Amino acid sequence: MLGFMDEDMISDAEDDSVDIDSIFGYVCCICDDGGDLLCCEGRCLRSFHATVEAGVGSGCRSLGFMRGAVDVMLTFLCRNCKFKQHQCYACGELGSSDKSSEAKVFPCASVICGRFYHPRCVAKLLCQNNRESAEELEEEISLGDYFACPVHKCSVCQEGENKKVHELQLAVCMR
């Protein structure tokens, strides 16, 4: 698993409250339905209906694999992770996430987050009321600094999630 753990993840991992299944999505990223899913083991952490049969109930076009191929698959990387091309969660544009060349989109630092952002897009979201800070953060991210994306904080109070207190748990939009 790529990325590093932020402070909240480290404390959760030490509590053994984070298991590997909770990292991956519980819905197919194509149709937003659950069921028999195949999880990408790349940085995006998305899940897919792998076979046509798995997607029948939701009308999902699925990845189109045969059941036998899925059963013998040791690891699965989606096309985005395989070719290091990811969509910016803010603007929706596809961009290179290959750090060995000129990356255009960068992943959130949280190991449980598979979202990617252009530096400018995430800086605008994180520093909405301060243009100077946004420009500085954009530059830092472009140079490789890590960031936690805005979905990990409440948009009203700007506090992070506390999974142990029901009233402080966050619901995150998958889209």
C-alpha cells in the first residue's frame, strides 16, 4: 500500500480498529452498487464489479472479466493505477500521477483515501479564504509535499473525524 499514515490513521491502526477491508470501497465505482466486488490494490483503492454476472442486479457494465480469471488473479490494478493516470477529485480532469515524470495530480496523504488532486484545485479547497496561502500550498504540493484532502474534515467546523463519537463521524460523498 502506497502513501503514509496520518496521525488519525496511526492512532486507529494502533487501536486495531482499521482492518484492510475497511480501506477499500464497498460500492462499485462504475455503478455505485455493492455486491461481489474486486478491489484495486493500487493507490486509488476503488472497487469494481469484475464480472458481468456480478453487475447484473445493478445494470453495471462491469469490467467484463470471466469468473475463472478473477479467481486466479493474485493482484488487481485498475487501468488508472496501471498507467498512472488519475482523475482530479475536484475538477474531474484526468492527469498523470507518475512521480518519476511530470505528475499533474497528487494523492491525498491518508492511506485510506484514494483521491487525487491537481495542486491548484486542492489548494483552493483547503485555503478558500486566503489566496496567498493557497498559492503557497499549491507550490509546496507541486514540489512533493503531502496534504490531507478536504474530505477528511468537516466543511463547517474544520475538525477531523472522531470515529469513537457517533456525532463526530463524517459521511463522505463518493462523487
